[in-house]
Amino acid sequence: MNPRDTAMRRFLLALPLLFGLGLWLLPSLVPHPPLRFDIGAEAGLNEYGEGRNLYNFFGWSEPQPVDDGQIRRSVDDGSMVVPWAFRMGQPLEVRVRWCECEPITAPLTLTINGTEYPLADSLGFRTDTYRIAYTPTIYERDLFLRWSAPNGFGPAVDSVEVIPLASAGRVDGTLWALGGLLLLLGLGWRRLSTVDLGVWLSSVGLSLWIGRVAYRLQVLPWTALVVLGVLYALALTWWVPQRWARLGLWMAGLWFLFATQTLGSWVLDDAFISFRYARNLIQGHGLTFNPGGEIVEGYTNFLWTMQMALMLALGYEPLVAAHFWTLAFALATLVVLYRCAWSWISATSAETGWRALAWSLLPILLLTANAHFVLYTARGSGMETAQVALLTTLGLWLLWRSNDWRTGLLAGVVCALATMARPDAALIPLAGGLWLLGLSLLQRKRALWLALAGLCGGFALLYAPYFIWRLSYYGYLLPNTFYAKTGFTAAQVQRGWRYTYDFALLLGLRTLLGLLGFSVLGWLVPALRRRVALGPIGLLWIFTLLTLAYVAAVGGDHFPNGRFFISLLPALMLLLTHGLRIIIALAEHVRTPLRWAGYAVGAALLALALQRNLQQYPATSSRIPARPIWGENSVALKNREVGYWLEQNTPPDTVIATGIAGTLPYYSQRTVIDALGLNDLHIAHLEVEDMGQGDAGSEKTDPHYVLSLKPQVIPFSTSGDFQPLPEFQANYELITVGGPEGRGIKLYVRKDWQR
């Protein structure tokens, strides 16, 4: 080894230490800027007291002008929550400028995260300063402030400023970042050239910039973004041989890291169903919804639930762990999709060099531009969607590469994992089996028959023991949620096709049909088949058609932005790329004037596809009130507060009935009757004649049955089916209580309940 190589090797081995030192020093060098809220001039508040940087802004008078701004007076209990404030740092300094503009004889208090601070009598404006250390409470990383005022008269608040006294995240992430870097550098240092090193160092710098300078308060700490960015760059060095492709993939990953900063993170209430099963498992209650209750399979994501159970056992907050892994799976999907595209394009002798690289990166560009994929993967949701998308893409790639029993066996194992992640992923091995069977019959190659046998064997090897266990444990062939959400009616199929049509409109129906139409044309014209290698296109079309048929049969989904189609999107981007390649191939068959017209058609369709997808991004923001994603996130926040109140103010044997069975059951830690049947065998197996005419997932219920179980509490928000019933009117009364985060919570409680 020459001296230059020795010096380079020593430098590469020192990089993890340099990175860890930088991660340690960066918070001190670049502190998080303080947050300031001018009370009376809050940005973006809606009628529910929710805005861009705060929520639960309740109990305040109308803005009143003062000499240098506006104030609001606290009426009884004025409150506000600064979400994820402790991501800035810890401890925090909170400065409150307020005025006792009128003499008040009764004592006033300010409560910050459960600690009360008396407000001294002092006419005129003053600024009080509080030092708030982070302690594990129900507020998690949020900062909750409540001004309590007797008789409806409280202080007039001018502004609240939150300043980090010490930066957060110095140690958080450094040790495991070092371990990951040492591992990956130990594996890949020999492959790093000077250009690679420059790209890697640029990646480190951009990751640090996103994670610190451009960081906005969210679920994930800034160190998680930095570590994921750096590990992603190193993974590209190891798994992507084409040097300039690494740069393109890194730019796509950069947007995934940055998307949450600009558009916000979010979570679905249903994610906490899996979290509840995971917590019950590690607490020794088994995979059950209610400890000691009936054993019911109210989740459809076994692999994700097991992963969350592991995270909970290691002491991580489930929401933070879920967001970390969805972002990690999203980045991994980009790498797998590129490898699939490159394998397909490189098999075409007509395209080499830069042209092959451009065609291979086009699916990445289309997927990165898709707001719906980014919404359910890089930006969170708390669901298994990103995990399924990764395993689906990996499974399709391995199926296409299956040419003997060993590769078929590996594809079968990955397909089994995908099916364990979500049952509808069984469409992947089904599509792969049909595709391999067709090729075997047409080509009569022994290797293809062996690949098909390996696929079946690998799938059965892993999935059969799991299926036997869950059948013996739960007693049903399918998860309980399938019975709760589906029936066998024409109306359900019609709703499923409407769901499919609506999602196609989001993607741009005309552009979508145009490009997919040219992809089909590639199968009909023999000259095009010879000019453009088909590769996995047959497999992708079989999988796409099976997915469309399945979604239509089950009636779609009630969550926004086409959740059921997210795992299909990587395959769809490959099909759109194939359609564009067909257009270019057609153009190259004609004379020069028409050839340029063909190029123009292809460029126009590509531009329209990108424009239609990119313009969907603002509508998916979770930082702007009144948007659909904000609404879904707000459902989880509101029911989390109800759950907290129930956990603090009700006996452990309290029974609750609700139709929103995620955050409320998780945080209340009480026995819960799921009024919509996801976690109830009786309701799930009801026969509903008009199935498919209501909202997907909310059509089966039995209020008489639920009331016969005598729940002590029914939240007002899910009491609509109960209110007309005479037994409900006779036995329940409506109360309003103050939630621990400032909301007024309405509950129906049994009149004979001894609280």
C-alpha cells in the first residue's frame, strides 16, 4: 500500500470521530432560535384554537389594543400549548410579559407543565421569567401554559417567548451514529474515491444543515435527521455503483429529510391501535387490545406491531420510533427502486452511459415528486405504510431477478415478510407466481420452474408457521379488521372504484392514462418490444391490476390521499417510465420532423406528470389549520387529551365505549369497547345489508349491544349512534370537564357510576 492510500485510509477511519465531535459541538455553535408569540396577533389560528406554532389556545378574550401592540385577557383559564418545544433544548427559559391592568383581589397562577407559579400583584406591565427543566410528564416534549383566574378576571398577556438555555441532542444520537458510521465505513472505505469522498462530505454538511440550521420543531429530534442523512449517504456509497446516480439519489433523499421541516409531521389515530397491542405484549398481556378481555386481532400489521413492541421495550416513545422508521424505510425504498430501474434499463443494449442513468433516475424523480408517497412515508402517519412500500418494491425486484431456486427462495422470504407486514401484500407473491408460471409455460426453461418452486417454498417456510400461530391464537383466517370493514355488496365495489378514480385524479388522470396507454402499446407492437426491453413490465402490470381489483373489492379506505395505493406507487413509477420510453422509441422510428414532435409529446407528458404531483404538496401540509392532514392529526391530539384525563380521573376498572379506538385507549389505559368493531368480534361479524353506502371502515356498529355492556363513559364525539336510544337517554348524562391540555372535554357518563 503506497503512502497516499495509507493516508486516505487513516483519514476515513478518523471520519466517524470527526463526525461525532461535530455533532457534539454543533448545537453550541448554532443554537436554536427562540420562539416568540405575540398574544393578540397569533398566526393562523382556527376556531379550535390551533395554529402554525401552537394549539389549544383557549380561554381568551378578544384582542385589545395597547400602545405597542395587542393583548388578550385570560378568562377563567387561558391556555396554550407549544408543540415539541423541548426539541429546542433543555432547560427552557419562558418569558411572559403581562399586565394586571385592573386590581384583582383573588390570587392568580400560571401553570407550566403541571407546576404552579403564583403571579404577584403588580399594576402595570411586567415580565416574569421561568426556568423549565424537561421531566417526563403527560405533556411529553410539549410546553403547556395555563393562566388560572377566579371569577372570570385574569391577567392581560402581551407576549410569550421560549428560549433554549442549553441545546438539545448533544448526546442523543451521537453514540449510535458513531457505531453505524464505524460499521459502514469498515465495510465500504475501500470503495471511496476522491469524488465519493467529496460527495460524502457534502452529504454530511447538508445533513447537518437540515438537522440544525433549518430544523423546525417536530416529532423527530434534529440528531435523527442528521444520522439518517449520513447513513443514507454511506448506504448509497455501498449499494449504488454508479457514481453520479448517488448524487441524484442523495438529492431525492435530501427532499425526504427536508419535507417534514416545511410541511410538518403527522400521525393517524389508528396508529395507536398497533401501539396498544405492542405495549400489552411487552407488559405480558399478549397481543390483545384489552388485557384480560377477548382475544381479537384488531391490527393488520403484525411485523410493524412487533417492531413497535421492540422499540417500546427499548424505552423509545412509540410516536418518535414510528416516525424514525418510516423515514428510514422511505429512504431505503429510493435505493431499491433505483436498483430495480437500473437492472431493467441496463438490460437494454440500446441505452448506455448517461442515457441509461437518466432513465434509471426517472422513477426516483417521479416518486420524489409524489406528495402522497412522501406524506405516508417520510412525513410519518405512524402506520406501517412505508414498511410495506419498501418490502413491496424489494419483493418485486427479487421476483424479477429470480432465475433459479435460490433467488426464488429469497424472493419468497421477502414476500412472506411483506404479507406479514400487511395482508394485502399477498398480492406480491400472487403476481410473482402468475408471472413466473406464465414465463415457464412460454419459455419452457427448467430454471424458471425452479425459481417458481423456490418462491413457493420460501414463502411457505416463513409464512406458514406464522399463519398457523395466528389461526390458533385468534381463531379466524383473516384479521378482525377485514370482517369489520368489508362485506360482499355491489355498493362496496362501486365505492372502491370511486376511491381509485379519485386517487387517479390526484395523480393527473389524463397524463396517467396517456403514459400507461403507451406502456400497454409497447406490448402490442413487436418492433417496440425488441427495441425497449420489457424486463419486469409484465410482473408490474400483473401486480398493478391485482391491486386495482383488490382495492375496488374491499371498497377503498377512509383515510386521505390514497393510503391503499402508496405501496403501489414505486411500481407505478416504473410503468410510467416504461410508457415514456415507448414514446421515445416511437419517435425514433419516424422521420426527423415527426421525431421532434414525439420528443415534445414525451417531454410534455413528463412535465404534466411532475407538475400535477408537485402541486399537491401544499394541500398535504399538516402545519396549516383546516387542511385534511391537519384534521387527521388533530383527531389524534384531541383524543390523546381525553385519554390522559380518563387515565388521571377514573378508576382502573372503568369501561369506555368509543368509535375512535386509537389514541384514547392507548393513553387512558382502560378497558375499551370498540363501537366500530375493529377490536370487537361481535360487531365485526355483523351482516350489514347496505354495506358500501357509508364511510369505509365505519359502517358496522351495534349500539344496543354496546350499551348492554354498561360502559361508564362514552365520549360525546362518538355518541351519535347512541343518543336516539331510550336506554341511553335514561342512563347517561352529559358532563364537561377541563382537559389537562386546556380543552373542554364533553363526556356521557352513567348516572349510577361511582367515580
